[in-house]
Amino acid sequence: MSDASRSQQEIGPCFDAYLPLDRRRALGTGGDVPERSSGTILFADVSGFTPLMEHLASTLGPQQGAEELTRLLNSLFAPLVGEVHRRGGSIVSFGGDALTCWFPGAAADAARRAAACALAMQRHTGDFGPTATPAGRATLSMHVGIAAGEVRRICDRRPPYGLQDLLAGATVERLARAQSRAAAGQVVVDAATAVFLPSEIQLPLGEGLFALAGAVMAEGVLPPSDSAGPLPALPARQARHWLAEPLYRRLQAGGGVFAAEFRLVTSLFVRFSGLDFEGDPSAGRKLQQYVAQAQQRLARYEGYLSLVSCDDEGGLLHVLFGAPLAHEDDPFRAVGFALEFQEAVRAFPFISAQRCGISSGRVYAGILGSPERCTYTVLGDEVNVSARLVGAAEVGQVLVSERVRRATADHYLYRPLVAVAVKG
């Protein structure tokens, strides 16, 4: 068995590793995670895996290339997970090769732990260095945003569709602004967070944002938090509710694991807005209703809800067709779901706008993380294209790539649009 296959086996069988650490502790003690709490959010986004993926697939072949990419991914992400947990944080969600982490506690303490974690994570990423690809040398890099304040923690509690944890509110919106300004290798905080950190490690960027100078900040300046004690093991039947049905079925069929692979996937992003997490006490319940509607309709198409997130533009759903379960007509299923869901959302007057972007092609699919915290994820250009399409869509539109249009032209009518330039 290859090292990558062993890595997949080590990560996969423990279903509770798919839960955030604080959620897992709460369930293990019969408690719950509070809906409102204070602390600090850290968002870390790793770049550079897409050209590396193409290089490995072309030089090593699909199977060996996927195994090697898995080894590289998890050799980076395992220490990142460790840095978060070591400082009392939890990884609330993964989004492709990005992490959203939560450090609860008093503002100054939580901000310091998050900042120390971010700089330690940057050092791990820097250890990888440049990697040769047919297009040149690809370098893995990471940009990080940090924001301290109060958040709402929302969880949809409707099995068997899989439970989703997400953070929402004004602090999340501030985080989005900070991370969007972070360049490769930077950790950026806003002014409301900077007040809790030593001034000597801050470099002003303008517009109330500051980059943290990691070379100045020693580990001893921001000591790690005390350990929260041994991690409870959850019964499989309890942890199982946190896995969406397609992923659970695939894991069960593989004895708890399955190999990483390059496969054809149709990626669909849904952007929605209208929820007021600061002013509306019922916003969490409304989001749960909205996500449940998406999950119920996805179940009929056997699609997989990979991510629910909030940012400064509203909310985002990421849906996959073809991973972890594949069908010959996955592009058709994706378009059918998008059109059906565009109509279904009319029943929710609190959703003021919705738009969709769909693309299809070969991506990497596998288990990302460590034995302590992991997720099923997909990475590749087609995921990025669908994200760019939803960003370019107008309210009510479903934008699709040319490959999706060709695959579904016998069933749907399309209106050609003028060319749009998108990032990448």
C-alpha cells in the first residue's frame, strides 16, 4: 500500500473527525455550542495546488498523481490543523483548500492566540518552497485574514442530509474584507482586531487594515492556550449525522475510506442574500429553512452540499455533482437542480436575491486534513470557474460554462452572453 493510501486510511474511518473540535467536545459532554459567542475568526487560504495538480496528473498519471497530491496536501494541512488545535481553536469548515477557524474567549486572548496561530501556519507553508511544473515553478502560498468580535454560530439540524456549521454576522463581514486584502504570505487584521495585538508587529496597509510582521513576532509573545483536555470519542451513529448521505454512502462502501482520484465533476455555486444576522434574531432559523430546502431538493438529484458559508456579500452554497457519487448525466442534474431551486426560493421572502454559476471538468477529489480534523474536498480549475461565474451572474441568472452548455443543450435552451473576463 502506498504512503498516500495509508494516509487516507488513517484519516477516513473516524467519522467524528469531520466535526469541528468544539462541536465534538460539546456533543461528547452532552452540551452544545452557543449560538452567540465572542472570540476571533481566522480564515486561511492556500494557493498553488492547481498547477501542481496538473503537473502531477500529467507526469505520474491519474492514480499515482492523485496519491502524490494527497500526500503533499495532508503533509501541509496536518500541521496546520495541529497549530489551530494547539491554541484552543476549532476548524469550523473547510472550503476547498481554505480553512475557517474559530478561537473563542476574551477578545485580547483570542486575538493573540489566532495571530500566533496564523504566523505559525505561514511558516509551515513557507517550508514547502517552489515546485516545478510544465508551466514553470509553482509556489504554495497562503493568505490569512483575522477578525475579533461576536459571531453567530448556526447549525442545520436536519439529518440525513448532513449537518453544517457556519459563522455569520458583522465580524465575518470584517474578516472577508481583511482576507481579501491579504497578499501571498501575509496575515491581515482590521483596526478593531489590531488593538488587541502588540503594535510593534503591525504594518499599516491603509483603510484601517494592518499586516502582521511575522519575523518580529516570536512564539513566546503570544503563548498558546491551555489544553482543553482529552478529546472525547463520539459513537459512530452520532457522528454519522454530520456527514451528508452521498459521502456517508461512499465511505461505507469503502470500509470508511476511499482513494483520492482525479474525476469529472460538475461544480455549482449558489450566491444568496437578504438575511440580517445582526438585526434579525430569527436569521439563523431562516437560514436553516433555506439550507434544508436545498438539501431536500439535492437529495433527489443525488448532489452533495459541500459548503455553506457567509461573507460580506451574503451567503454561498457549494454543490457538487459527480463527487463523491458520480452519474453519467451530472451536468444535466446540476442545471436541473439550479433551475428548480431558483423557483423554490420564491417561497422564502427573506431571500432577496439568488444567482448560480456552473462549470464541469476534471478535478482532484479526496480527504483533506488530519486524523483529528478532515473533510472531503475537490480542487481544480473548474471549481474556480464556477465560483467566477456566480460572481458574474445577475440576480436570477444561472450562468454555465461552454462544457456544461454542450452537455445539456438537448434539454435546455441557452441565451449566449457577451464575453466576460474573470480572474484566472
